[in-house]
Amino acid sequence: MITKLLFRMLSRLPLRVLHLLGGWAGWLVYRVDAGYRRRLHDNLALAIGRDDPALVRQAAREAGRQALELPWVWLRTADEVVAGVRRVEGWELVDAALAEGRGLLFLTPHLGCFEITAQYIASRTPITVLYRPPRKAVLQPLMEAGRARGQMKTAPADLSGVRKLVKTLRSHEAVGMLPDQAPGVGEGVWAPFFGRPAWTMTLAARMAEVKGVCVLYVWAERLPRGEGFALRFSEGVEALEGELEARCATINREIERLILACPAQYLWGYDRYKRPKGVAAPDAPAVRA
């Protein structure tokens, strides 16, 4: 009850205030949580090749902003949320795919305001997004209310959800998912991510094999001073081809490119390299291509 009330109160604040508070909150968590601080340092240094204290501090603040903007994205009206998108780059790629009658697979990393990407797409065309229940059960109804509205539908991360996603793509509609989520047992393969083996979901690579599907990458940059967001749609640099493991590695490299365009806004504190219980670690370190 308290969490729901807090979310509703925060959702009424202007975005610039939420981002200001979020920056302070992110810095506070960084200072008091040693495990989080160590993981953030290690993951960011692995990606950029050096320890950059200033960038680490900025990343901690951006993580706090990401957390406090959630009530605004989930509980504001769809029109208000979409109005927060100030610039859009690459939407012509979406228009072209829709004009050709193709299904669309949108891949969005934990970068910037990843929650707003599907909200914006849903304002223009139907989309079904894959979701996993949040760790805190009290947040589930809030998340579902924020995601399943208008032209946006949800699909659970189970067999029924996978079937729903395939059906959606074959119906020439859009699907969205976060390909850098650490999957469960039987749902992933080991693939390099910034030069280190990461248990990587296979679902995105499998969905990309649906006949006629167009794969696009999208992320939403958080603009300074709470001004809103800039959405960026792009095609992959590399073709998705080869065996399943090769396709998963290609997707990881595409995600790396997006992250390196704005490393401060990636959730480095997310335990991307965790090994699910029952999954054997790789025999040797992966080599980044």
C-alpha cells in the first residue's frame, strides 16, 4: 500500500523534479551500497577499458533518474508520456517495414529510459512486449497498468508468451524485448558481452528468424534538466546470420555499440554476468570479436 501510494505521489511531480531527486538518490545508493558500487565500477571499466570515476558517478546518478522516472512513465496518461519524447530519429525505418507488411522486432537494452520506447511505438502502431514479473510483487499491478494500455499488449516470459510473440510477428505486427536481460536455465547461451562471457537470452535471436521480420534497435536518451527524451531507431551494423550462438553474439555486439554511444545511461549496476543456478560456467573466457 505504501509503495503504491508513493508511486502515485511521485507520478504527479514534473519530470525535471523526478530527475533531480533521482540523481541525488542514485548517488546516495552508490555511496552506501558497497556491492553495487563495486559492480558498477567493474562493469563500466570492462566496457570502456579504464576506470573513470567521473563517468561512474554520472552513471550512478542516471540509474537513480531511471528509477524515479518509472512512476511518471507508468502512471501518467499515455498522451503525457508520449509528449515527453522531444525528438525521434530513424522512424522512417519503421514506416518502411510497415509499408512492406513485415513484422517488427524491436530490441531495447537497459539504456536510457527503456520503458518509454514501447509507449511511443504503441502510440503509432500495435506492439506486444515481453515482460518478467518485477522482483517486488507490489509493483506488478503498477507495471501492468503502465504497459498494457492503448495499442500495447504484454506477453509473459514463458511458453505461452513465446507463442504469442511468434503469432504477433507472423501477423505483421511489432514485438519488443530487452535482449540484455539475464535469462533463466534453458533460455540462454554463453556469448561475449564487452569481452566477458555473459549468459545471453536466445529468444531475441530466435524471434529474428521468423519469416519476414525486420529487426530494429531502439533506445531513448534521457535529456538533461528533465527536458524529456530522444528516441533513436537504427538497423544493425551486422547481419543476423549463422548458428544460434553466433546470432546471440551478434546481438550482444549491436547492444554494445548502442551503449558506448551513451555509457553513462546504461544500468551498469544490473548483474548482467550472473550465472543462473544449475548453469555451468564456460570453460574459458570469451574473446570479444
